[in-house]
Amino acid sequence: MWYQKIIQIFKIRDLRNKILFILGIFVIFRIMANIPIPGIDLARMREFFEANQLLGLLNIFTGGALDNLSIIMLGLGPYITSVIILQLLTMIFPQLEKLYKEEGETGRQKFNQYGRLLTVPFATLQGYGLLILLQRQNIIGTLSPISLLTSLLTVAAGAVFLMWLGELISEKGIGNGISLLIFAGIVSALPNNIRQLIITYDPSRIPAYLLFFAGALAIIAGVVLVNEARRNIPVSYAKRVRGMRMYGGVSTYLPLNINPAGVIPIIFALSILLFPGMIASFLAGGEGMISNIAQTIGSIVDPARNPWSYGILYFLLVGLFTYFYTAVTFDPKAISSNLQKMGGFIPGIRPGPSTANFLYYVLNRILLIGALFLGTIAVLPIIVQGITGVVLFQFLVGGTALLIVVSVVLETMRQVRAQLQMREYETF
């Protein structure tokens, strides 16, 4: 039973300490999300973010840190943006690709270090753009050069500190730290959303509410189904005689996930989609051709003014990043080479390049299902809201937030289960 698993988890000291460590990091994250930088009118800030859906969606992923204009108001956005750009650059610069794919753990550590270093300028740039935007909207008062510099240093340090907390969870806890912090930010908004739903309750909209809740349940079921679905490719190992023993001669399978990229394409697409909207909002306050272009771009990527164009762009970016991230992290050539070295082969397929081509063939076709599913889930709230005209809070609508929450929970449960199984093997 599930409660027996929970009891078993807390009986194991090492596993219990890891879970308590993650919960402690969550507490620090929530405390920091509620410490605003000086001179902020919080009531006006919340009104502004409720009216601006684009920034409101970004606020969900910072756990409310943005509408508080807290010291971690940028969340993990700068770090995610720097990782996206570095991974895009691996397709342009062979040396960077070699560092990431071929130099093992040392190369990945250097690559991650470059991502950390890039986080600082991105945090400074995004913080500056956001503060200037809020000044132009009269949400905050005019900042003196010293105040502006102090605020920029504060938010940049907050973004770097949050990145460090995420890496601490990955290193000493369970699961991916960045995903878990985003998960904590999304879930933290749930009590307030339920309260808001109760306050604005309208009996005439009960059918629409039931439709949304049914959609949320369907999305949860779909996410679980696709995340757990695998295409098993049979693998056989040739018999080998070494001394007096015979090795190999067994058959197994190579599992390929239908959605190997997880929630990363959603996070990447959202980061890329929010960035031009923020820049456009920053430039739209002036006059001339640049201001007109910025207003046009801002309207295209604004879900409130043009939900369909925003939804189409979102869908395409999610599909694109599904293929891109899988291409960066999954290498059929390396898998084919490793199988050949260990005497393994796919029945009916020659070892070497033929095996790699077959893996490419299968991967591209199952990725199409994964990309279409992710894109559909991401834009489903926009479709349903466009049809019904009802805007319900993001968590229960489904879409991006619900997809991330369910995927992170599944991945964390999988890792906890692996830890329990490992300790069961140690008892033999």
C-alpha cells in the first residue's frame, strides 16, 4: 500500500534526510519569494500582473515572487535562458558540442559552468528591462541610479542564489532541482487560487467549471499515460566463451520513451516566448518605427489580445524543442556503438551505422507523438477558454502548469522507488 511506502521512506535515514533537505530548500525559497525589494506598492503590483496575462503566466513559475517584486523575482528564467542558448550553440560550434557530448562528466561540468556564468548577464538584462517597464507603467516610482544599481545587483544575486539552490537539490536531494523549484512555485499558488475561485463563485457557470475539472483529470491521465509509455526495441547478445564460462546469449530490450524530453520543451518554449514580449513591452513606450514594430510583436505574443497567434507559436515552439532537446541528450550513434562493443544487436538489423539509422527512424516517429501531445497540452487552456469564454486559474485548467506538476511528481516517485529498490538489493 502507498502509506507503507511512505513509512518505509522515512525509516531509511539517508532517504529521509534527502526529503527533509528538499523541504528545507522549499521553505527558504518561499521566504525569499515574499521579501520585496524596497519602495514597492504591492497592491498596484498585483493589479498589474492580474491584467497582464503574459507576465501573470511568468509569475506562476516564480511562485508569486514576481508580483511581490521580491529579491528572486526573476526566478530561474535567466539560468534556463542561458542553458537554452548554450545548447543551441552546440549545433553551431563543434568544440562546444564535443565538450557537451564527448568529454564525459568533466565536459558536462565545464558546460554547466558556462551556463552559470551566462546567468549573471542574463539576470542583469532581464532585471533591468522589467524594472524599466514597471517604471513606465507607473507601478514603481522613478529609481535613482544608485537605487537602480542596488536593485539590479539584488535581483541578479537572487537569481544566482536560486540557481545554486536548484543545483544543491540535484546534488544532495532527489530529482532535478530546477524542476522541483518550478514545481514548488506552481503549487504555492494553489491555495490562493482556490480561495479566489470560492470568492468569485458563480452558480451559472457550474457547467463550465465541471468542464474544466474534467479536462484537468483527463490531462492528468494523459500525462501519466504518455510519460510512462515506451517503445521497447528488442536487443539480443551473442554468446561468448571466456575461459570455462559462457557469457551472453540473452535477449532484452532497449526502452525508448515516447516523451524522452519530459517537461523541458515546455519550459524552454515558455522562456523563449516570454522574452520577446518583455522586450516589446519595454520598447513600445517610445515613438517611431521601433515602437510600432515592438507593439506589433507584443500583440502577437500576448495571449490576452491574440490568443490564437500566441497558441500557434507556443505549439510550434514546444514541438521544435521536443526534437531539439532529444537530439542534444539522446545520441543513437553512441548507443549503437556501445551495443556493438558489448556484443549486442537488434534482430534483423546490422550492428553499427545500420543500428543507428534504425534508432533514428524509430525515435523520430515516436517523438512526433510526444511533440504533438506536449504541444496540445500546452495550448489546451487557450483553446478551451476561447470556446467557453471562461478563464479559470492555470493550475486546474491544466496545460503548462499541470503538465509540469504531474511530470515532476512522476519523476520524483520513480527516483524514490529506485532508491528503495537499491536498498532492498543491498539486504541480500
